[in-house]
Amino acid sequence: MNTTPDPVHVLGLAPGSLIPPPDCAEILARARVLVGGKRLLEACGRDLAPRAERRLPVSGPLDAVLRDIESETMNGGVVVLADGDPLFYGLGKRLLEALGPERVLFHPNVSTLQLAAARLKFPWQEAATVSLHGRSDYAPLFSALVRADHVLVFTDEENTPQAIARALLERGTDGFSMSVLENLGAPEERVQQVTLEEAWDQTFAPLNVVVFERQYPPEIPPCLGTPDHYFFHEKELITKLAVRAAGLALLSVAPQALVWDLGAGCGSVSIEASHLASRGRVYAVEKNRNRAAMIRENVRRMGAWAVETVQGEMPGCLKGLPDPDRVFIGGGLGQDNAVLEEACRRLKSGGRVVIHCILLDTLHRAKGHLEQLNWHFGVTQLQASTSDRLAGDLRFRAQNPVFILWAEKP
């Protein structure tokens, strides 16, 4: 006797019209259990699924729904309804994790991104997509705005187009147009381009997606090794290019990393770290109000939207920040080890801290603290000289030597 459960069929319904794929009529006709959101279940009435003796709404904790689905699979006839392509920000991923690929069959439809691209007439193969469903921060959106010319955003009841526009205005984001596509694919569909200021005050249909399209590039193309004079900064209060490059290399920033830059000055390390943490977050922490304003302006000019400026006294202002994977301390060590102690305490296991020290006392205090923690660490002394013109020729002007102290948290 064959005891292998029948596969679960996952059907994508077309955005707006909620029409099933044309070759799935027989699958729906045989369905014993229908699973889906309330709107999708209503779209598949008795005429399409006459034998569905149970309709399981997807609401509340998803784990309970997945357990229900698995318990029904032994009797067969389980059909899951999804929006568009089930493997595009849909239930598909969780079903694969819960049931395994051999027990799931997918029947995709047109995705929301495809339909939005058709309406706005842009090629979508390099577009970025961000879901803000259930999120309390916009870090994925800001990261996407750095790397992509088109960004589609899935909204929810809290993260509305109004809220998204407000977040971008507060960050100072510019260079993008904003389109709101309401009831996409339905008879009452509406597509409109609005400014961020207009979106802030406007009301939209609950069913909507937002698309940002780059209109012009940043003033300064983002890259590693940006010349020092490209950054707005107070005289000498910048981590110079050669030392910045060495510090970032020792920091070993991964694409998903969450980075703290403590005593960020003009934000040069934060901005270049954000290019490495292309899908992560960077917090530039600076107590001086004028320097914090410089960071925000440098972020704007270089389009480094993943950098969030935090202006305040350390270590107190660090309390509300998420725990970091990487910590850079360039100018915030202070006269005691309070900032370093808090940074080391909050650093995630396996994380790295890099400290730039100019004074020997600073090096000794930081090294002593790491020795007390019994962390693996090392020190690199770096002294760079850069070319300078003199008497019609070149000379080399020496920069101050810097001790770069790095450590890994067990």
C-alpha cells in the first residue's frame, strides 16, 4: 500500500482579478481542503472548489497553519492559495521548509512585480523588491535604494505609502520618483506618481504597492576609497583614506552585517562600511551636533541611505540600537573605557571590533580591556605618506601614525 502523502498544490491567483492559473481547474475541483487568506478563499467559491469540505484561513501565527496543513496531507486534496507567484514573497518558502520540496507542487501566476513593471513600463530583471510586512524598521528599503534603480515595496496596515514617504523624508532621501499602484489588476486599479510630500498627506486604498524609480544618481558616486576631500568634515577630523581602508579590511564587514561606527566624525567610515554591508545596517554615532549634520549631508550627497545618524552622548545613546555584528571606534573611546565596555558587551558572538588609536595611553587602555576579556586580538601600526607638490616636483607628506587594534568576540 502506498502511504506517501499526496503533494500539496500551491496555486497563485492573478493579482487583482484573483483568477487561478488556467490549467488548475481540475486541481481545484478535486480540492478537499482549501488554505489561503480570507480574500483568496472568497475568490474560490463553491463553483471552483465544490468538494472543499474545509476552508482554512491563513491568519494569526503561521506555524499553527503549517501544522494544520501537514496534518491534512495524509488524506490528500490540500490546495494552498497564494497571491501571484507563491515563491515570490509568498507562502512558498515556509511550505518548503515545513513539508520539504518533494511534497509541494507550485502553479505560479503573474507576480505583482511583473504587473507593476508592465504598468510603469520598466524592465524588471534588475529591480529590487522589499517587503515591509510586519516590520518595524525600513533598513531593507534603504539598502535597496542604494543598489537598485527600481525598488518595489510591499506595504501593510502600518507601513503605508504615507509612512514610507515620511521615513524617506526624515532620512533626507532624494533622487527617486514614487509611484503608488492601488488595487493592481482589479477593475478599480489606479496608478499615480506622487512626490514624497504629496504622499505624506494623501490617503490610498488598503491594497497597494509602492515603486521607487531613480531619477538621477548621487552627486558623488559611492565607492570604497573615496578621496578625503569629497567628504564635508572639520579640519583633520576625518579617518583618512589609507587608514580607513586598513580599518575596514580588519573590520571584515559582511553584506548582512549590522555596524556601529562610534565617534563617527564626518561619517567617512560609516559610508564606506555601508557599501560593504549592502544588505545590512550602519549606525553613525556622533555626539557633536554640527558633525552629525555633516554626516547626514555626506550620506545625502553619496546616496548612502543605509547609514542612520545617531546624535547623542555615549554610551547612553547606544541603548536603543540593535546589537551589532561589527563595531568601529575611531573617535569615541573617551577618557575611560565606558564606551568600549558597552560595545564589547553588546557585540554579537563571532563579531569584530576595530579601534583606531593615536595616543599610546588609548592603545594601552583598550588592549588591557581586551586582555581582561580574554579575546583574540592584534595590533597593526600604520603610517602613510601621501604625495604633495613642492617646488615643481613631488614630495611625500607623512600622516600621523595610527595603531589599529582589532579583536574577535568568542
